[in-house]
Amino acid sequence: MLDGFIDGPQVKPVDEEGIKVIEKQPIKSSDQRRKDEAAIRTVGIRKSFGHLQALRGVDLELRSREILALVGDNGAGKSTLAKIICGAYTKDSGDLYLWGEKIDVQSIQHAYSLGVYTVYQDLSLAPDLTVADNLFLGREILLPGLRGRLGMLDRQRMRAETREALAHIGIGLKSFGALTRALSGGERQALAVARAVTWAKTALLMDEPTASLGVHQSAIVYKTMRGAADHGLAVMVISHDIPRMLQVADQIAVMRQGIVVETMRARDATLQKVISLMLAGKGGNDEQ
Amino acid sequence: MNNDPISQIQVSQKHVSSIEVRDESRALKVIKSTTFWILVVVVVMVVAFGVLTPNHVFFLPSTLLTVAFNGSQMMIVAVGMAYLLGAGELDLSVGTNIILSSTLAAKALKAFAGTPEQIMRGEYTHLTAGIIVGVLVAILSGSLFGLLNGLIVTRLRINSFIATLGTMMMYWGTALVLSQGAAEVGIPRALQTGFGHKKLLGIVPLPLLVAVAIGLILWVIIATTRFGLHTLAIGSSKESARRSGIDIDAHRLKLFILLGGLAGLAGLFDLVRFATTNPAGHQTDALLAITAAVLGGTSMWGGIAAIGGAMLGTLIPVILQTGLVIMEIGAFYQLIGTGILLIGAVYMDQRKRGRDAEA
């Protein structure tokens, strides 16, 4: 079913602004149906926590090569939906499709195996590990031969590949042996994004990825996001920064009270319309 | 609205090298490590006692080897404890695990080595079989108790401090019930002559060699393997490790089994060195092992396990005790000295973490 998957990080030359991106192996031409299928599609997803109905039937499509910004007020259900897609929560009902095939994501690990990766609001890095160890945690490169069979790590290769992967998204490190604890909060977030971009094969989910970042580091993250989409990933980003989402996203999906009230192309959206949908569930006039 | 919004985001080349982490030289890293400073403390203590002791007997290689030999049993437990602490857990039951494992091993050894009457007469008709069974029982029973600790922590979700505080009492109680509080007698002297008191080339005690070999193997594992990386990842951030696909419960279970097995092996050291068990001793072994590990640079908060440091940390109380005895000062002062060093080591660790967080 997933035979056309893109694999592992590959090197691509710098783009016009000097920022490299992670290149994925191209989607196989034989898998034409992917051009038409959504990478991820949710149909009528429902989720309750006790008496609280967090999701009341969510229909949404994440398409390959597109950035979808999921916006909505607090409590609209954005994070719950992301957690269902990434396997952190199980849905009560509704269907989830990956490339048109119905799947039940059992766990975060299952989602990883399907190529769906998430950057969390709270950082998912181990502060006492080096940058390279963090990037490869769970997917370590082992030495060849007997030493590899004994589980010995090829740290030289891990560091070299980390150097390349980070360079592609505009992060240069002088020392890859440095502990992640020594990085600033923003730098760690950039590393977390780099890690997700490196390993995601189908979709990249980001929950407020730039909340703790400065202007320039946010710009790097958005650049990374676009690079990931350009190379075949479906990117979903949850953000309260609607003006910026209107700039960087291809699609805007507005959630309110547990449902997606409208999905529109970003170029057709206005700030006022999105806010009206968020607050009242219906679009205002299109004058900004 | 601009049709090419991404192009509006200016990420100039000057921001490409936005993360500038000081690239410390290897020498600087070594000097800043707690393990280095604990080595300095050990060397200073040896030199001080060497100068102060009558006839400078502390400088004699035989004295130093005896010190290391006396620390060998604790060394084995301390390196295992460093792993567990590195993964953010601890095991208070290792001391009573040693007592129970050695009691079971002694009973099994005797049961296989000959009849009770033969054992009483000091005759061992199946000595080799008895020793093999004894060694296996010590290590396997120790591992089993480690497994039980791990299951309580990972399945019942009980904090490892409480879980192993409970099993500490359970294991001790079981050992006392089995032994009626008495040390096992009738252990073949061949264990002492053939191993416990035997020296390689007549110089290095074999138990010390075993302890150092285990330390080296565990150091290689923590420093170079996936198992070691996962251990520290779990200690550093359980959530991060879980999200990376590491089965943290299975891994922690392995670590508890590892320390349990090492405690079983340490229990065997009682038999090979003293030809008896010590049901009244070992109650403070867990705390001493934690002390040794933390002194050596292992973090109480997980994420850092210093194996070489744990081995050096084991030596500090032994050096203090031996030196004070030779100088005819009360050996109890070693407790005060060790306590001060422990607090100092943790203080340094906290300061270092604080500095790193601010960097």
C-alpha cells in the first residue's frame, strides 16, 4: 500500500536564498493515484473527553505538497485533531485515510511508521543528549559488521548527516558534540523542527512551532515548512498567528467548536473572514 | 496579497549560522567533567595518606591494590546503579538483593556439592557442579529480583524509590526467614583459594579484575551503543524517548534486571571472599552505590551516567577508611568525609546544569 513512500534524508543544493532543504526521493511516477488522493483525509472524526465533545465530526484533507494552516480559537479542537492524526489519541468514531486507504493509527510509533511526524508545542528533545544523538534518537545509524550487530553507533556518520540536515534548514552548528541543553529555547525548537522534517515521509504536523521563536528563527521554520511541502510532504500547522498563516499556507482550515467550519485557499482568504469564521462560524465580508 | 509570500520571508545568509555553540576542546571537556575532579580527589587523598601514614605505607602498591580489592564488590553495584540513575530511576533493594541472592546461592551450592553430612565434614563430592549451580543461582536470582523491581515500577506504575524500598524489606525478610538470621557456613574454601583470594600473576586480585572488566564493558556500552543512548535518553526526557519510538518500559525493565544480576554477582563475592554470607550487612549498600555513582558524576536527575566516575567514587570511602585506620584515627570519620564530598559533588552538578541552562 505504501510502496511509493519517500525515504530518508537526502542532500539538495542550496536554493536561491542560500537555505538548503531536505530533499526526499521523488514520488514514484507509477503511483499516479497519489496526485489525486489526499495524503491524509479525515471523515467525521469525533472525540469526547467525558462529557466534553472536543471533536464533533471533523472532515479535513491534507494534500501532498501543500501547507494547511489549522486555525481556531482556544478549545476549538485543533490540537485534539492533530493528536488523533499522529496517534497520541484514539478517535471515538469517524475514519482516517492515508493515500485513500482507511487506517487506524494505533500509536505515535505507528504514525511514525506511516511517515506522519509531529513537532510538539512542548519540545520533544532530550536535553542531556548531543544535537546529533537527538536528531537520530530512535533511528540511530549503526556501524557496519559485528560492531553494528552489537548495537554500536556510527556517531561520525550521525554527526555528518546532522550537519547536512541542519545546514539545509539554515542552522549551522560549530559543535555537534554539544549538549542540546546548551541551546536556547528557540534553537531547540529549530532542532525539533529539523528532526521532524528529516524523518517525516508523508505528513508533518506542527502545533504552534514558532511560539517560542524570534523573528529570524520563525522565518527559518516557515522556510523549512515550505521546503518540506515542496518535496512532497503534506504539512499541517496549527497557529494563532493568522496573518502569517495567510502568508505561508496554501490552505486555511478554520475550526470552531469541534468541527471544521470552512476550508479555503489562503489566497482567497482574508483576516476578517477567518476571524469571523473562528468566532461566529460564518465568514464576514471580504473587506480587510 | 503577495502571490509569493514565502519570498517575503527574509532569511539572510548571516542567519544561517544562527546557533553558535562553543566548540570545547577535548581537554577542556575532560577538565570540566565531574569524573576528572573525582579522580583528582582520589589522587590527592592517596598522596595525602601516603605522606601522612607511618612509613608511607599507603604508597605501597600492595596497599593500593588492597584498597581497590576492598572496593570491588561495591564497584559492581555502583556501575549498575549509575545506569539506573542515568535512566532516571534508582534501586534501594540492591543491598538486600545481595543478601538474598548469596543466601540462595550458598544453599544451592551446598545442596549440589554433597550431602549435608559430607558438607559438615568439609567433603564436597560434586564441588564443580555445586559451584556452577551456585554461580548461576546467584546471578539468576539477583536478575529475577531486579525483574520484580522493574515490573513493579513499569507495570504497577509505582515510583522506583517506593517500589524498591518495599522490595528492599521483602528481600531482606525473605533472606532472614531462609537463613534464620545466621550466616551460611560450610561454603567450600576452594572458592577462596581458587578465586576470591587468587591473584593474577600474584599481583592483581581476581575479584578486582572481574569488577574492572564489568566496569569497562558497561562503560563501552553506555558510551558507544544504542542501548546506552536509549538509557540516557530515557533519563533525560522520558517523553522525548517515548516519542522517538523507544519502548521505555521494556528498556527500564532491562536496566533493573541488569542491576539485579550485578547485585547477584556481588552476592557471590561474599562467598568467594569470605566463604560465608552476611545477612546482617549490606543494608546501606544501595545508598553507598548511589553515593559512589553521584560522586563520580552520574546525575540524580537522569540523563548522565559516569561509569568510570562511579568506579572511582566507590574507592573514596574505602581510601578514607583504610587511611584513617592506618593513621590510627577513628574509621568512622570516613562517613563524615564521604558525606561532605557527596554534597559537594551534587552541588557542583547542580551549578553546572544551571550554567548550561543559562548558556
